[in-house]
Amino acid sequence: MCRTVRRDLTHAIITRSMRCARLVCVLSALLGVMSSRAEADVLGHLFAAADDQSGGTPPPAQPADLSAWAGEARATTLPDLLQVAVRQAPSLASARIDIAVAEARIEQTWGRRDWLVGARLTAVRTTSTNQGTTTSIGGSADLSRLLPTGGTIALHADTGYAKTTGSFMNLFDGTSWTDNVAVSFTQPLLRGGGRELYDANERRATLARDASVLAVRLAAINTVQTVISAYWDLVLAERSVAITQASLDLARERLRVTQIGADGGKIPRSEIPAVLQIIATREEDVLNGELGVLDRSIALRRAAGMPIGAGELGLRVATDLDSKDEPLDLGRLVEQAYTASPQLAQLAKQDASAAIDVAVAENGLLPQLDAALSLGPTGTASTFGSAAKDLVELNTISINGSLTFSQSIGRDLVRGQIREAHENRRKVTVNAFDVRAQIAQTMTQAVAQLELARRRVVLSQRAIDLANENIKIETDRFNLGKSTNFDVLNRQEDLRQAELRKTQALIDGHKAETLVQSLTGDILPLYGIKLQ
């Protein structure tokens, strides 16, 4: 009789435990999203049991992903993204505008070769008690141009008419015409002379234009590197969702097997809530991962200059994550980076421009010594025709020559300008040294990151293999009643984490490889990008 009572008591306890388990299952199921037929069948029984106990109804099914409001993801490839980025990236467009501005400044320097035309017309009328009234009308015209030697050549012509009336006893009354034509030449012999100073501004503008061209290359490299980095971030987000989805499928399969065992009486139903909890957690992870994919897609769109808006959000990419185990020569890569660096090339242009500034400033130490020569005929007569005839016949020729010297005492202004020019050039040298150090540091870090990523991939793959083996062992122990679903699911979580670590290592390796390619200048030709 004691055995019968004990058996009945045990049966009552088990029955009560199973009812509590059903309630726990209902609460866990309400947090999940229904997707597989096996899980739907089990949860259908659980919801029916919950309805019998509380009269409640299950919540409506939620959409499986974010496409309901974000729209379908657009399939694309990395080469297509890079071509769009090169055409539409704001940084590249701005850099191209800087080239146009620099070329406009070069064109401005060509003004030194222009001919300068000038003209003047004057009229004067004076009245004096003794000398009467004098009316003077004159006109002049000049044509001049700066010479490559720093001198100036000019052609001058003028004519003047003067008439005096009402002078004392008409002694000064009369009319006169005066015509002059002269060619003049002025040449600095010391300060301000020479072809170097004549071309200094154009050389500066040309160097600035060359620096702007290098800035376009630098902007293109940075844009391509940014797009590729954003691309790999999207690949990582997609792979993470896929890995989590695969782990979710394993958990659902675990639920199906557990349900079958529970229906057959081989597995206690208390093992079901553990699986349902993991399923709910995995579904939440998948949902968060899909949001991460959408966020990475938007970031990639912005980096590539693609539109962002309704129906233009998601992107879908597919690529091979396998890495190439090529040997890396750090010394060769650093030297190649020095040669290909747009920053160092820009600093070289700045140094050349600073050298021009030094030469111009030092020229200011020379004294001013200018030679001038003027030659031309003069015609004077009482009528315009007679004056013109006198001019053409070269009856009167004027030759003027001069030599002008000037020099400031102390020359503090010029010395200060020379010192400033030298210091600016020293600053360029210091900046170049720092840039070289930055390039070497970045290259070293990138190579180290790439080598580390390769080793991480190997270790992660070993962890994946061991995780699969441990899942099999833990499943066998569960079938023998020596383990629980929590233990099996923990082994599955170990597998998921190992796969995520391997994917992260592969992505880090690709990013490091992209950084190496950008430093060596190989990134643009590698993806078929040509700059005008």
C-alpha cells in the first residue's frame, strides 16, 4: 500500500511539474517569431493549453525581416560601387574644382605678356592780363609690354595744339603744333631683372595646380578606401546574420528532436523551455543583425554617393571572403609607399614653391639699378600738316638715356622676408619628415594587422572544428541522458561565436590589405579606376 501511495504522489508531482512547464513554454513562445512548421506545431499545442487555462489568444505574427518598410535590397558589386563613388563623391568633385581654380590662376599670370594700351586727351585754357588767352589741346597714346628680361618696351606718340590771342602788343599771339613719336626701353640691371623673376608667379601657380592634381589622386584613394571599408562592414553584417540564422536553424531542429522525444516519453518536457528560450534569443539576434545590415547599407550608400531615401536603403552584396597568403616584404612596401604617396609629392611641390619665394626674396637684397633709353623724332610748326611733315622727315630727333640707382639702408624689410621664406621651407621639410614617419607607422600596423588576421583565421577554424565535434559529443551525451538541452545549446553557441570570430578575422584581413594597397598606390589600378 505504501508503494501505491508513493507512486500516486510521484505521479501527482510529475503532473503538476508538467503543467508548470507548459506555462513557462507559453511565456517563452510569446517572445518568439513563428517560422518553422515543427516549431509551429509545438507552440500550437502550447497556445491551446494556454487558452484552456487562461482563455487568452496568441499575438499576431510579426514580419520576418525589415523589408516590409525598408524595401527590397538592391544587389550590387564592389566595382560598381567604386565607379559610382568616383563619379559622384563630393570630395572628388571638390578636388576637381580646385584644379580648375588653379588653372585659372595660371591663366592670370599670362597677363604679364599682354600689351597695355593707354590714351589721354587734355584741354587747357588760361587767361592773363599781359599774355592774353592761351588755349591748349593735347592728346597722347601709349603701347607698352613687359619683356621676359624684366624690362619694359613702350611706344609713345603725342600731339599738341596751342593758340595765344590778346597778348601785350600781340607779341605772343600765334598758333603752334608739336608732334612727338618715341620708342623707349627700360631694363633693371640688378634687382627685379631676369627670367626667373619674370616667370616666378606662373611657376608658383603651376606648382599649386600640380598639388591640386595630387589632391585629386589622394581624394580618390581615400574615397575608394572608405567605400571598400564600408563594403566589408556590410559583408560582415550579412555574414553575421547568416551565421546567426544557421544557429537559429540548429536550435529549431533541436526543438523538433526534443518534441519528438517528449511525445515518445523518452525526453522530459522540461527540456523544451530551454530550447524555446534560445530560439527567442536567436530570433532577436537575427532581427538586430538585419537592422545592422540596413545601417551598414546606408553607410555604404553615403560613402559611394548613392541616393538615400524611400526604396533606396538596403544593399545586398556577395563576395568570397577567402584571403591570399602572400608573403609581405615590409621594407619594400614602405619604400613603395614613399614613392607613391600623394602627400609627399604635394610637400615636394610646396618645397619647390618655397624655393622660388627664397630666390625672389634674396633678389630684393640687390640694389636698384635701372637703365632707360628713349629715341624718337619731333615735329614743330604753326600748322598740323607742317608739324607732321617735319616729324616724318626726321628733322629733329631726340635721344634720351638714363641710369637710376637706389638702395635702402639697413634693408630690414628684405632680410625679414628672406628669413620668413627660409623658415617656411624648413617647415615643409619638417612636415615631410613627419609624413614619412606616419606612412611607415601606418604601413607597419597594416602589415601586422594582416599577418595577425591570417593567424586568427587559422585559430578560428580550429575552434569551429572543435565546436562541431563538441556538439556531436554533447548530443550523444544528451541521448544517453547524461546531459541537457542547455549543454547542447551552449555548444551550438560556441560554434556560432567561433564562426563570427573567423568572419571578423577575414574582414579585418581584407581591410588591412586595402590599407596596404592604398599606401602603395596600387588600389586605383587594381579596381580599374583611371583619373583624368
